[in-house]
Amino acid sequence: MTMYNLIGIALTTIVVVSISLVTLALFVSRASLHRNVWLAGFFVNVLDYFYLPTKAIFQKYSDTQKLEQWMVSLKNMAHRSGFKKTEHRLLLAPHCMRALDCPAASTRFGIECVSCGKCIFSKIKTDAEKYNYTLYIVAGSSYIRHIIKKESADGALLLACNYELNKVMRSLKRKNITTYGVPLLNDGCYATEVDYSKMIEVMEYFSK
């Protein structure tokens, strides 16, 4: 057997094993929507590593929103025990949830809520203080870079659409910040909403 044959066999084996792992990880991530799964952390790493090619396949043959939803669900399961151990937590929320006539000023760290009562952020600001989160209302990932330089946080509760949740979770993982996500009820650039009762349920769960 020549060296080229050996290389061909090795490459074929790598491709087959990779496809098998990604396929299994996708099944596990979808199952995580409805029940607890084993080795969630391992399969999260598999999907993160093969994210771009997997997303390309979903774009052509399925719906990328499904992929993002499954990955966020799996990451929440994988991060649950780690998030419980965090001590300095951020609450990162998108500016698209605020009122269109919001009077709050924007800074390099996000929107500074003034508790005017025009949107749900007045309540969320109070909840963040109650459950010991530092609230930041951001308009993009560039704000988050400034925030994590300012704050010595080890955990971040995220409110966003599944695409942004998955994106920020992957980004903050490299900063050793444990994340947990609460998906928005709808996507868009304005008038988005979060399941408020779900957010409070998550906060209470991790406060125990």
C-alpha cells in the first residue's frame, strides 16, 4: 500500500467520523429542546467547531433558525451547572426591546435606562438589581467588547434572538464567561419581546 493510499484512507476516515459526529450532535441538540441529554458539553464543542459548514448546509436544505435554536438549547443545558457557580453576572439585553420614543442616552457601554416606564426595561432593571445582575442594554457585539473590559464578570445571562444568543455565547466562551440564554419571542430591529415570566424563572433558578 502506497503512502498516497494511506493518506486517502486517513482523510476518508476523518471525513466519515466528522460527519457522523456532527449528525449525532444535531440529533442530540434537537432532543435537548424537550429533555435532558448526555454529553451536552462535548456535542456543543462539536457543533461550534463545525458551525460554518453545518450552517451552510442548513441554509441550502433547511432553516438556519432551527440550527441556532438547537445550539442555544444545548448550550444552556451544558452551561447550567457552571452558571450556577458564577458570582459576578451580567444581564445583556438588546436595545430593540426598548420603546421607540425611549428618552435614555446611548454610551459606549449601551443604553442607560432611566426607568421612564415606557417599556419593560423599567421592570427588568429592578429585577436585575434584585437578583444581583449588572444590566446592560446593547445595540451590537461591539458594545459587549467594551463591557467585558470594564466588568470582571464570570457569567452573563443573555436576552436575544437565537442567532445572536449563539453568536455571543461562542464569543464569550473565549473570554471564560459562562453564558445562559433566554430567546426573544420574536425577531426584528424594534418592538421585540422577551418571555418575561421565563426570564424571572431563570433568574430565580440560578439565585438558589
